[in-house]
Amino acid sequence: MKRHLIGLAALLTIGASGAASAQTMSYAEAGALIAKSCGPSIEKYCSKLNIGSGQVQQCLQDNKANVPAQCFTDYTAVVASIQKRVAAQHGAYKICEADIRQFCKGVKPGDANILDCLLASVKVVNAACKQVIADAGWQ
């Protein structure tokens, strides 16, 4: 059941919305948090539902009176963090473009070569680039 719940975090976050702060959490961390705070309720009230159907979150809402508030708090945090991570991954090149031009001249794209260069230059790249690398989960 634990592996089942770890996959839940990623599936629950697809299509949900929100914003997060500071550094993001990994899918494994998100799954572990959901498993810890929502797992018993999912097992008790929603175990017959297919996780991929998107019905688990609705099931938890339908049983809100019996589900610990921490489950919903953690779910909101997971959704926000994963969305921030995905946004950072999609926007990293644009945010780090000046640093790439300055510190990674001649580095051929592919196989994470540019990311490796930025990580090697982390002491000198601008704060926004450092933050997007952290938020993307690439540190």
C-alpha cells in the first residue's frame, strides 16, 4: 500500500493548482508526506477507487469530517510544491540565460552539460538562477 500511496502524490497533483514558497519537495517526499497524513484515510474510505481516476481527492473531501485536517494541509502543500518545481524546470533556461552566456561559453547543450556548468559556477551565478535551480530540484 505504501508504494501505492507514493504514486498518489504525483497523480493527485496533476491538474491541481496553488503556489509554494522556498525550495520544492521531490515526488518521493511528496508521496511520503501524503502517505503519512492521508494514507490511513485513503485506506479506510477510498481503497476501492482507482488512484489514476482522480477520484481519491474527491473521496477525501466527501469524508472530510472523518479525515484529519493535516491531510488536507499537507495535500495543499504537496500540490503547491510540485507545481512550483515543474514551473521552475520549465522556466530555468530563461531565468539563467545570462549566466549561461557568461559562465558556460562553449558548453554544448545535451546530457545536462549546461546544468553541470551552472552548478559548477553556483558561487557566481545570480540569485534568481540559483533559486530556480533549487526550486527545480537540480541541486
